[in-house]
Amino acid sequence: MLRLPRLLLVLALTLTMVGAAAPVQAAPADPPLRIDGRWFVDEQNRVVLLHGVNNVDKEAPYIEPGDGFTLTADDARLLARHGFNTVRLGVSFDGLMPSRGDVDEAYLDRLAGVIDVLGASGIHVLLDNHQDGLSKSWTGNGFPEWAIEARPQSWESNPGFPLYYLMPSMNAGWDEVWHNTNGVVDHLGDALAALAARVADKPNMLGIELLNEPWPGTAFPTCFPFGCPLFDRQYQAVHKDLTERIREVSPTLPVFWEPNVTWNQTMPTHLAEPPLTPPIDDPNVAFSFHDYCIISQSAIYLGMPKELIGMCPLQHDITWGNADKFTERTGTPALLTEFGDNDPAVLGNSLSRADERFIGWQYWHYASISGPEPEEDPFLGEAGRQLVRTYPQATAGTPVSMNFDPANGAFRYTYRPNSTAQTEIYVSDLHYPDGYTVSATGGEVTSPPGAPIVTVRATGSEPVTVNIR
């Protein structure tokens, strides 16, 4: 295992917990996706690959149409045109339950409205119970102030995000969460159950993520350098309790578990690692993880030499290796729910590793182009040419290998067919200004020339390979 110097661990705390072609005529979302082993599958049992973005509003009032942040129908159409079929939409505990025991039905209605708007463009929604810095008491967001007794002390200085996680008072607050002091987890369970009851029957609901980037509290020193199994056992118990609360209103809605945030400093998770922690006994649990490069963030924000970015693949390999270990021991599907960087090469590090494993992703971050000051399409730059990719959105079989070259748009995909259903491949609207050619071996192309979605049907039982250039 690569051990990062102490300086980089400090930098990690400082920087890495952040997070013209024919348009695609996306159909409204079909019946909900479901989990089948390590895959997300649709009603035709096709393997669905998810590419998308985050939209997380951290300031009250949350989810207000027209505020220039909340997603609109224009945003949904733009995202669908670029091939994005998922959004990680932020929700906040203090928005769900602004006062003890009282769920804000108007907030649920606004969330439901955005989910419906996205569903009309075929976009699947993961609701992310988001927090950064625990609560407003520490200038953070997430937990309502009534739920946490701890408060910053007069002798403490608040260094701001994310070093405020080291403040003794905030660590005391996180300990309250993990010990369910004054029923804070019970109240969170009530809020998430109310949320699930409101949205579970929507056809484009992907699932609910229980908690974004949770901090271990006073147990955090035990997480370095090999992870913290004792804390993760306690952490998993909280996740199990919250999952069971959602199960009371929805037996099958996928619930996403995320490792504690020392993961972003390359620490492995010990969730579901018998005998240290129990196995996952719910077949509808999925794994959410993040991939940020400490060195790249340091180069961008602290002025460190950009040449150090060449070391980023070392950290990406550790992160993805940790994800491999989790998915191998649990058999759960995984989704990269946060990653992002101003450097296209670093973006490519995450995206190529996701392609190799056929794991979907949600880029941090996208805010509405509609509002008081409408903005231009944010995907027209170099980062957009990495993110807007040709890829198989639905595969009638088992994926074997996939490669996309953002420099020239060359795409090659092989899968083993298992049905007569059609495989659907989104064709990037940025990479083929003069059109594209498509060929298939082991299958026939059934879509018309130049279609934004290439459809392929297997002609036998042999592997199908599709090339687009």
C-alpha cells in the first residue's frame, strides 16, 4: 500500500472533501431500474450504464425553481442531449425536517417536481442526503441545529471547510450521530422514510444515498493508515438502521451506502468485511464512492507545481483498488457519485478507470443554466469533451470491454448477448462534427444512419463488437 506523506494527508483534509449535433429525443423514464447482482438493469433485463452530474443546493431555501440553481426542463433537455441519463440530486436533513419531528411537505413537493422534470427527459435520479461540516453551527450544512447538542466553543477557531472537521466541538457533534444521542439517527430515519414514501413510486427514481462524506468524529485518528474497522462496524450499524427505516415504506428502492470520508485520503473501507463487520443482507444496497486527486487539487488551489499532477494516477489506482475490493467481497453494484477537476487529464484518469470496470458516474458539479442570468452550455470546453462520451446506455447482455478516445471519438465495445433485445449506444454530440460510421460484428445495426442513439441486435450467441468512428 502506498503511504502518503503527512503533508498530503493534511492537504487531503483541506482540498479533497469537496466535491450542434441532432439532439437526443429522450423518452420519459421507463419502469425503475433495479439491482441484479453487480448491475443496474432495466425492465428488459438490459445492463444500464449511468453517466451524469451532481446538483446539490446547500443553501436554504432549498429547491426553488427559477433561482438559477434548481434544475429545469431546459437543463434536463441539455443533459439528455449530451447523453447524461442520471442526476445526483442533493437533499438536506434540515430541509426535510426543519423542526424536530415535523417533515416539510412543501420541500418534498418541490423535490418531487424536479424528479418529474428530469424523468420527462429519461434521467434517473439518485437523492443524496448531503452534508458538509455537519450543521450550520459550524458554517456547514446538513443536520438541523436542533438535532445536535454540541456547539463551537469560544476558544475554538473555525478554519472553514474542510479543516473544521478537526474542531473538537464538531467531533463531539459527530459522536452524537454515531451514538444516536437524543435520537438524532431516529429522526433522520423518520425524515428519510418520509422522503422514500413520497418518491419511491416514481419511475425514474434510482435510489436514496444515506449520507454524503460522513466524518468519523473522535474516532478519525484510528482510520489512518489502514482504515478503521471498529468505527466502520458502528457506522455500518447506523446504515443498517436507516436502510431498515426506508424498507418500511419501500421494500426494493435501492439504498446507497458511502464509506466514511477518510476514503478520500486513500483509506480503505471495512464495511461488510466479515468478521470485522457483518455482510450486507439487503439485496437492494448499492455502493457510492468518490474519486478526488489530492495532488491535483493542491496544484490548482495552493499553487503547487502542475507537474505533480502526473502523480495522480497513483492515487486513482489506490482509490479504485479499494472500490474493487469492496465490490468483489459484496457483489454489490457501484456508482462513482463524485469526482471532478479542472484538468482534463485528471478527469480522464477517473473516466478511463470507470470505463474499464463498466461503472457509472456522476460529475461534480452542475448548476442550472436557467435563471436570472442564463448561462451557456457548460460542456463545450475541454472538460466537456471528456465527459460527453459515446457509451452503451443499455446492453442486452454482459459487458466485456469498452474503450472511448475523447481525442478523436473512436469507440469500441464488446458484449456477450443474452437476449434478442436491442443494445442502445449514445453517440456523443461533440465528437463527430462530420458524422460517424458504425460497424458491428456478431450483430446488426438497426438504427438509421446518423441517429443519436445507435441500436444493435445480436445475430447469434457469439460476442458482439461495435465500432463507431
